[in-house]
Amino acid sequence: MTISEHPVIGEERLLIDGELRRARSGRTFEVVNPATEEVIGVVADGGPDDLDDAITAARRAFDDSSWATDVELRVRGLRQLQSAFLAHADEIRAMTVAETGSPLSLTYSAQLDAPVDSLGWVADLAEGYQWETDLGDAAPLGIPSHRWVRREPTGVVGAITPWNVPHQINLAKLGPALAAGNTVVLKPAPDTPWCATVLGRLIAEETDIPPGVVNIVASSEHTVGALLSSDPRVDQISFTGSTATGKRVMISAADTLKKVFLELGGKSAFVILDDADLRGACATAAFTVCTHAGQGCAITTRLLVPRHQFDEAVESTAKVLSKLPAGDPTDPGTICGPLISARQRDRVEGYIALAGEEHGTIVTGGGRPDGMERGYFVEPTLIVGVDNSARVAQEEIFGPVLVVIPHDGDDHAVALANDSAYGLSGSVWSADRERAIRVTDRIRTGTVGINGGLWFSPDMPFGGYKQSGVGRESGVAGFEEYLETKSIAEPA
């Protein structure tokens, strides 16, 4: 059976206190396939009352159950969840493509299989983690004492996730938070609720994770998730989304001084040095910006090339982009699928129009694909003729749009790369490894790939500098975001 023939099965219910249930209001909202604009189902439209129930359940499960102290139970629950995903992989894969518009090929990596694999990694980490460190005897202030440090869960975590890679981000938050002993209230984006509610069904029906430990509240209203930031019963917020929304989350969380993890926007630079394989690098840059229609916060959307190679780089990049057209996400050969919604398509088209106002030139793309009247598609687009201060070079577009900017050597390339409010990712290409590392060390971003090296992995911390966020997701650093540190002493 091909993916297009597989039935799309979502989950209409919320998960609250171990129960799969409707919203208290009885309301639902529609789930739309972005490739066809067809309504493929509905999901419960949770409101403030449902969120209150979820927070109450999470608070009780943390305070009154053994979840926070029973590492063995947590590890078992995570491994059961991984097994449940694997058992339903075909069903979830079809649902993911239909709901997110993600190309099928990506579900075998970042859109599904990789985050499911990460559950095993974080379970292994929790099982072998050194929860307590003995610091031995000392006599601070002349008082002989025996000291040790204990790592403990933060408490109730409010997780707010976006629509672009929902399984990856849902599990990158849920896995470490649960492994650390926290309870969670997950509020997914209204564009991709099923990726979260199906997760709730697997937890409720196929794991030993106790009631209240995980609660999932889908809602058509962004304001419902915002209530997590201000509620005093929530100890930590883990948010992934736009920088503008992240700032509001931080402000809202300030009244109760919650721990806050923010993974925000990016406008990452793809730096090609003058000794690099220009064509290979340009092909990689083009492929990257087309992936999932450019809907990734860490995608490199500024291509910085040596000025004397500018025309060759533009020609080479445009040639590759023209061979990666937007297409049907169920086709295994598609790299660039639709944007998530009509609103997002309008946003991307607005930036393409803005490039003209900023005296830029569209080399290729710039419109909607011929013959695709349905679906939120935009052609992969290459923009030249603007400088690094242009809005299309400074603001996150979140679409298949690449801006090419010339540089005058390594120092200038570094200056351009760092001339951004963001600092999430980047790429450096050079035939000289040491030269590439020297440039990499000067770029102020949280992740960098050298000559195509890939940092994306469950054991690698991910996060940004500057306005790209606070804290790290994944890796030991990401796991420890969900822990508190307690220092203890007794008479020696």
C-alpha cells in the first residue's frame, strides 16, 4: 500500500488526567490538508476550562505520585511509547503527511523516525544518569560537613509547540521532561493538532505512564496556551516558536519567575569561502532552503558568496532550485511541499513582493506553481540585489526563499553572518578545514555545519544565541533544562 492509499487516521480527543475526552464546551475545529485544502477531520477545541483541568492533573501527579522519584517507571514508560510509535508507524506517517504537508521522505528522518528514535536515547540517559554527586567532606566556615548535590525534576512543565516539525518538537520536549521526572501539559499548534493528540492516544492506551503525567490540550486559540505561562501551578515553560511570541511568553512567565526555555527564530547564514567547492555548496544551499518548503527555524536562508564568484554562484543555485519544484508531498521524490496554511503562503508572498520594493531581483521562482490551483504552494525563490540590511535578509520568512549576498573575504563574511538579531544556525564551506573552523568559531550561533556536516542528533544540544532563544534542547544539556539542583550538607 502506498502512502496516498493509506487511510488517514487522526485523534479527535484531548488527553487529560489519563482520559481521552472531548472539550468541555463540546466544540471542535477542523484539520486541513495544506496540499489539497481539504478538511480531513476535526479535533476537540480545548478551552480555558480544559487547560485548567490539565494543569490540576499534572500538579497532582507530580506532587502526590511516585513519578518524580521512580526512574524505572519513567524509563519503562518512554520505551513503551517508542514501541507504540513503531507499531503504528504506517498510520502515523500517512497522518503526518496529510496534516503537516511534509514531504513523505522527511518522515523517514526529522518528521517522524528520528524523534521516535530519540525516545530510546533519552530513556537510556535517564537510566544511567548520575542523579546524585558526592562532594565529600569539607569545613566551610570551620564547620566539618559532608556535602552532596542532588538533581531533581522542576515540577509541572508547560510545553507549547509549533506546526513545522510537530513530532520532533513534541518529543524533544516531552521525552527529556518525562525522563527527568516532570509532569507535562502540552499545547500544540492549532495547524497540526493530530500529531499531538495521536501521541496522547498512544500514551493512554499503550503505556504505563500514570494519569495526569501527560496532558494534551489542542485548541484553535493561541491564547489558551498563553495561560500556561502565567499559571502559578506551572513551574517551567518550554516554548518553540517565533521570537515575537517567545518574548511575550517570557514576560508572562516573569510574574511567577518560572524557568523558561525558548527555541525561537533564525535567519541563518550559509557562508561559502573562496576556496570551497562552489557548485557543491550552492547545490546544498538550494536543497536546504527547499526542504519542507523552507519551514524550519534553523534553515540557512542567507547565502553569502565571494563577490568575484557571485554571478557563478547565482547561476548555479538557480539551476538547482529550478529542479526542485514544489510538489505533492505524498510523492517520494518531493522535497518542497506546501506551506502550512493560506496565511503562511500570504506571508511568504508578501516578502517576495517586498524584495522588489527593496530593489531586489527575483532570479527564479517568485510565484505559485503552474497547474497547482489547490494547496498552499509557493515556488522555490532566489533573490539577489539586496544588501544584508534589507528586510528580506534580516527577517525570518519561513518559506522556500533564499537571498544571495556577496562578501569580500573571511572577515566580511563573518561580519555579515553576525549582522543579525538571530543566532540559531549556520553553515561554513571551505577546502581548508582549519580555515573553516576559524570562521565557524567567530560566528555567533548555537549550531554550525562545516562542509555539510550535520549536527542534528538527539545527543547534540540545539539552541541559539541572541534573539534565537534561551537554553538548549536535546543532548545532556537539553535533559538538564528540566532539572533543578539541590545542594545538601550534614555534619561530617
